[in-house]
Amino acid sequence: MDVLDYSYELMRLLFLSGAVFGLLYKKRYGVTPGGIIVPGTLAIELGSSLKAFSISILTAVICYFLHKYTFGKYALSKRQSNYIFIAYSVCINIALTLLLGKRHWISTEIGTISLISSGLIAISAHKYRLGTVLRGTLSVTALTYLVGLTLASFVPFHLLSQTTIQLSSYVRLGFLHAAIFFPLSLLASYTIYRKMNTKLFGYLLLPYIVVMLTSSLLQAALISAAIYVNYYFVKYVMERTLIIGLERFVISLFGSYFFISLIDWIAIQTKVHGYRPSPLAALVVVTVATNSLVLSIPRLHLRRADFSIAQKMLQMSTGTVAAYIRRAAANGLSRWNAANWASLSHRLSVTTKQSLHLRRPAWLKEQL
């Protein structure tokens, strides 16, 4: 699909389609096909170069066995293991890129995301089984690729390339010396995780953020505004639907798609000085940042409180039970009946609800 190189719209639609199909596959079979962003990335990679696609799959298998016989023997946390998988993936992909010239087969952005897609496949294989994950990943990738072929065949080319042509007056987002910046980005990401316990901008997105900051402050401000608005959009949807996990990430991805498309439209209409358009990098930056903020901000609020919600619930519920035990000991356990236990259950329910607002009920203060 040569049209991929000339169509931001088709690349983004494939990326979104892969995420939706990956979520549906997870819902149906209980196995994540590599990761939410993996099928779309591999489909785009397959459309650009079969060699690059094959290297990504091979790298995933190598990462899986390399981890299994090295760090897999140690009791590491889930996040530490994930960083090791991604580090293997980045190093192997960069080495193969330099040796085989992979950078000439695919675009810089797809090459960037493919650096971690192999690691994401290996992470899923570590959680489930290698054969099961590869089967799911290849199946969802093939379906996503067929969607891309269908769109490229039946949708007029001028509709798929309109935004790309209008943004052609700008310099596309990218940078040199990727073999240096991406390992440094991964190291910086791990440092941020160790200090803040959050993966705020993903594994390899910091170089793109730096380029946007140094190229156009207005673009950086628009991206920041997109993250801010998308965060509250996702929070609103979560409060109304109670979605979590992968569903939340997909909702964040669709919100990011809308806001990045809006920023592109603003750049087309107003000619933003220094604007650096990208089919996927900015989209992934907004999605990952939004998802990280949704997960991190409640945790930061809890750290600043005297007691976390869980601690408060435990403290108040324990006090409630203690008060009833003392009353039972004073009155004699033989006098307790179903009504007394029902009353205790009701009080515990009230305590739990009130503890969510971090308030101690007055009746508990009186009894204690």
C-alpha cells in the first residue's frame, strides 16, 4: 500500500482500527494481541515493507526467549520486567536497523513505534503463551491490513490525501541520530517512573516532545491543551460508563485522534510557524499522556492526604466492628440475633460509603 506514505488519514484510520480489533479480540478470547497499538502499527509496517514486518515479529520472539533465560529467572516487578522487554526490543531493533538498513524501508514514525511493538508482543507472550499471542497478533494485524486495503481501493485518493497535501508546506516531524536518542528516552522514562511511579510520556516519545518544544511553542501549547481537554473527556466518559483498562485507552485514543485532527486543521488555516505535522507521533503522545494522567493524578492526591481512602475505610470499618464486639461482650453473645447482625451489616455499609468522602460518621464517634 504505497498510499500509506502519502496519507495521514489512512495511517491514523489503520491505527485506530487495529486498536478496536485488538480490544474486541481481548474481549472475545481473553488474550491481548501484543498490545492495543501493536496491530495497527504492524499493519502499517506490513503495508510499507514485508521485510520490516518480519523483523518486528522475529525480534519479538528473540526478546521473549532472551528475557526468559536471563532476567526471567529473577523476582522482578511487572513494570521492571516490562522495561527490560522494551530495552531488549529497542536495542535489537536498532542493531538490525543499522545492519540491514531497515530505516530505508519504513517511515521514521513507524520505525519508532515498531521499536517497542516487538517488546509489547513479548510482554503479552510472557503473560499468556508465545504461540497464543503470536496467533492473535497476526490474526488481528491481517484483519487491520485488509481494512487498509479496502479503504485504499474504494475511497478516492484525493479524500485520503487531502490533509497530507495541505500540510505539505510544513516540515514533517522527525530527527536525526535516533540510535542515540531512543535509548536515552527509554532511560529517561525509567528514571521518571522510579521518581514519580508513572510512565507519563511512554517509552520513546520524549524525543518527539523535545522536537515539538524547540520547533514551535504554539504547537507545544496546542498539544498540551489537547492533553488537558482529552483528560477531562476521558474522566467524564469513565464516570458515566465505568470503563477501565484497555477500554479507557481506546477512548483516549479516539479523543486524541479528534484533537490532533483539529490541531492539523488549525495549522492549515492559520499557518503556524514551525509546525511539525506527524501522522502518528502526536496522536500517541496525547493518548499516552492522557492515560498516564488518568492513572497518576488520583494516586498523587492520595499521597498528599493524611490517610488514603483504603486506609480510612479500613480504620473506620475496624472501629465499627470493635464497637459492636464490645457491646456484644457486655450484653452477652447469647442475646444476639439476626437483627443485631443485620444492624452491624448496615452500619458497615454506611461507614464504607461515608469513608469514600473521608468523613467519620457521628454515631461512630459516640460509640468509640
